Amino acid sequence: MKILNPIALSEAPSCVLLDLDNTLYEYDPAHTAGMDAVREYAEQQLRISAADFDDCFHAARAEIKQRLGPTGSSHHRLLYFQRTLEKAGLATQPMNALQMEQVYWSAFLSKATLFDEVLEFLDDLRIAGIPAIIVTDLTAQIQLRKLLYFNLNKYVDWMVTSEESGADKPAIGIFHLALAKIGGVEGKVWMIGDDPGKDIAGARDALGCTTLQKVHKLEKFTPDAAATPDAVFSRFGDLRSTLTDLL
């Protein structure tokens, strides 16, 4: 494990906050699979070419995000696909919009795989009596579905989404709501995430967390000057060893 500030990890946490997407599993391959599947659906069922679908989707996504701002609903795939169909000249098309959302998430989850030793790390926290809370952007329905799909519900008792809190990370409200759910906490709070701005700077500004950044390859890690984490790791097995040393 690469430690940027060893003093920051000198004691075990009293609570651990964890991002979900691209922190506990790799997001990009899953998203690519979802988009490939829904693009094929649009082509076969609606006669929308792949190029036209991509153009309409990107315009629809940008429009939704600009209108809604950094909120949970701004990530809603159903809104993206509804607006994609409208931009393609097909009106709202409720059945197809709903079907496209299901096609996307089914393909997405079929490709999504937890990183090695994620469940073991969460079990270490459970055995040590350290509460773990998922703190994630996006809408509650799909994030709850992911918890069940990955069996994370057996190890994590709490989750807060940006839909529930009212704003995406790095807004401080989502972090405060996470701790409020367990009645507050004394001692060190760790935040584990992949995004320097949302997870690292956000948690540090909101709660003064000790921050740990998950990267896929340490050799490609470039620190963000404005949001340098206290520690960087690529393998949850290394994080388990560090936690064991601190308990």
C-alpha cells in the first residue's frame, strides 16, 4: 500500500464511509456493456442507427444534467433514454424508455464485478464493530439494487444517496447525513473513494475525514494538488493488512 501520510493512518477508524461506483467495482466496463446493449436495442427495435443514437443520447444527457444540476436525479438513465427518444423524433415512448433503462442496467450488472477482497474487507470491519456506510451519488433504486446484486447488504447496514440527501458529492449534506444515520460517531472517520474532488476533498471539507483513494493501478496514480488523499491503494487486500495492523 502506498502511504502518502503515514501519521494519518496511525489509528483504526471509528467509522468508514465508502463510495460505491468505481471504488468497490470497476465502472467503465459495466457502463460500456450497458450502452452497447441499449444501442443495439435502439437499432433493432426502433431503427435508430448507432451514430444517431449516440448523438441523441449525448445531447439528452447534457441537457438533463444542465437542467437538474448536481443532484441524484441528474444521473437517472430513464430520463436520459426518455429524452434520447424525444430528440430522435419519436416522442416520449414510455414503453421503450422503460425497456431501454432495464436493458442498460441488466447488461451493466452482468459485467460488474467487485474488486478482489472487497467483501472480506467489509467483513473485517463488521467483525471489528466498525460501521460501514455507502455514500454514493445517483438514485436510490439502482444503488439499492447494486447492494443486493453484489451481496453488499450482508456486510453494510447503511447507505445514503445523493437523491436522498438533495445534492451530489462534494456537497457536505450527504456526508453529514451518513453519520446522522448512525447517531454520530467519535474518533477517526475514514472516507474511501476514487474521485479526488467528490470523495477526497468533499469528505475532508465536510467532516475532516482521513481520506483513502482507490486507484486501479498505483503506477498510473497522479495526485490532485487540490485534493491529495492521505493514502492511496489499489488492492483491498493491502487495505485489510493496514487495518489489521491498526486494530
